[in-house]
Amino acid sequence: MQADLINDNLFEWHVKLYKIDYESPLALDMIELDVPYILLHLVFPDNFPFAPPFMRVVEPRIEKGEFFYD
């Protein structure tokens, strides 16, 4: 895993997940498509830890159960 601040903002991060369960369908698809990591975008609210962060997958794009890696 690698975590980086976005624009020096402590409330906004990009996180790269390099390792996931090797036996999962997701891992098998990532190997087949040569996707090196999953990129997440996390935004922490002002009242964190009393409210959870918002998180979304940036890469690869997942649509209708299929991967798209730009």
C-alpha cells in the first residue's frame, strides 16, 4: 500500500493497493489485465473520526463487473 496527500491537503489522499487476496476473482482479473494496483481516492470530513471518510475507486474503472484500465 502507498498513501499520498493530494495538494498537501491532510483531508484528501490517494491510496494505491498493491496486494489483495490472491485467490479472489478481483486478483485474478487484475493479473489477467496486468493492472498493478487499485487506486483509491479518500476524503476525510472535518469531523473525522466521528464521521467516516468518503472513498471511491479511481482506477481501474469497474463497470457492470468488468475492468477498464486506461
